[in-house]
Amino acid sequence: MESLVFSNMLHRPARTLVSVAGIAIGVLLIVFTVGLANGTIREQAKREANVGAEIFVRASGSIGMSGAEAFRLDEALPAEILKVEGVRSAVAIGQNSVDAPDNNSGKRLVDGVRFDDYSSIAGMRIMQGRPFNEGADEAIIDTAWERQKKLKIGDQISLYERPFTVVGTYEPAGGARVKIPLGVMQEQLGSSGKVSSVLVAVASGFTVDQTAQNIQNAFPQNQIILTRDLEELYLSGYPALNVFLNVFIGIAAVISALVILLTMYTTVTERTRQIGILKSLGMNNLQIGWTITQEALLISLAGIILGIIFTWLLRFILSYFVTLDVEMSLLVIGLTFIVGLIGGAIGALYPALTAARLDAVEALSYE
């Protein structure tokens, strides 16, 4: 039986390869699109959390961390937060989204910081060049973004429709990839004395939850966010994206099923006489149907594996050109296997039933 299945697949190798490729493209679209969406969100959340602080304090009612909201926290708030039991350090920052024609989204998140204060909590180190001067149109960028954009010290980037000179690169990557003086950002936005967030580091001997509760009790009008929760907050903050991904997976599964249906139906039509010979030799309807289904499942399996390999290759190639992260989740890969095989089985159902119901005498006389 197994040799018959393989011989059927190799009888028309070009058609088999095209079918496998069609399914592989569907799998690539599922795994890559879902991986790109989740990976980008998780990577952004991880960078936001990689600032050396365990707690973010934001204005009440703040939505997400896109940099689209006005600065509403008083710049003097960090000094007040430092008085709260369990707080080791508190640093004010500004986050703003600026126009960026070279970015896929058309926007770029920029951090406004005071270098010494921010580096003391985030552990930021200058790798090349120097820190920016307070009050100057200067910027520092993380090393990954430097490589992606092929920038060097002394180059200029456009922020707020004017040039900012890149004076240094830093590590580790945390928060926005571009950082400018907080005072310059405040002046640009007309938010003198205001900031968007306060980063809080917890003192030894205190738990994050305990310190967060102390801050909440002292400043009930503000929003307290734990950096460990940022990833889930980011993922849950895009409900429309989740709906889109689910619909996308469903469409890709339907396309895979149709590819199998067309392939196997054509196969059954071409092999009508062969099926008649097999029936005359004693093969029953169940065996005929199972042979067709096995062939469809093998084609589906080959397409799924090839699609995952293509996704890995594309992910590897992209890593050299962009900082986008494509998440290869075992859950998504497992779901893709299940969806692909179910799609293959459904696509083979009608051709298998058609083959099983063929009359042996009529099939033998088929030309």
C-alpha cells in the first residue's frame, strides 16, 4: 500500500511539487505573519521592560506606550516617589512618536531623557562617540539600529522636521532606539516641566508588588504598571490584530484544502482506469479511499515542513537587514501542523469518496 502511495506521488512529480509548494506558501504566510506580528510586539515590550526599572508610573488613563499622549506628569514627581518606602531610584522620561518616512509604520518612538539620571537606572553605556549635550539637537542610538540604518557618528537623522546629529551609540537596547535630551523634547511639545513616565527601581529587601502598592497608596491618581507585565499588556492591547491573525489562518487553511482538493481530484480522474484495475484485483472501497487520503496527507505534511523551513530561512535572512523579530512559536507551528493536516484531509475527502464509489467495470472501460 505504501509503495503504491509513493509511486502515485512520483508518477506526476511536477504536479506533486507544485502542490507541495502551494501548501508551503500557505504555511509560510501563517507562520511568518503570526510570528512577525507577535515577535514585533514582544520585542518592543522587552525593550520597554529592559530599562533597569521594575515599575512604570504613568498618568491615570494612559493607553499603551506609543508616545502619542500628552505629557501629564509633573517633573517633580520622581523626587516625591523617592520618599516612598521601597523605592531605590526614580527617573523621569518623556516618550513621543515622531514622523518617520523610512519606517514601515510611518512613526518612530523617541525617548527624551536626562542622560546621567537615565543611565544610572538603565545601566546604559556609550559604545561609540559621546552622550548628547543637554539642550542641543543631538541624539544617541542603540547599536542594533545603527547597524540596520547603516549610520555612523556625525550623521543626521530627521526628528520634528529638523536634523538631529547622531553623537553616540549605546547598549543595552532599552526603551526607544533613539534618545534625545528631555529638555529639547519638552520644548518641542510645549510641555515644560512635564513628563510622560517615571521609571522606578525597587530597593533591596522589598518586593515589586509591595513597593508598587506603596506607590499606588501614595499617588492613587496615577497608573502603576509592572515591567514584568508589559509583554502581556502589549499583546492584549491589539484585539483587532488577533482577529486579523485568526481570519488569516482560516483563509490560509481553506486555500491549502483547495490545493489538495484540486490535486487529488485531478489525480482520481487521471487514474480512473488504474482504480478499476485495483478494484478488480480485490482492493475494497475503504482501501481505495485510504490510499487517496494517505497521498493527500503526505503532500500536506511535505508542504508544512517545507513552509516551516522557508520561514526559518526568511527569518535568518531578514535578521541581517532589519531589527524585526519573527517569533517561531512552538504553539503556532503545532497549530499550523494541525490546520494543515486537517485541511489536507478535508481536501482529500471528496476525491477519496469519488474514487471509492467508482464502478470497477466502468473504470476499466474509461479512456
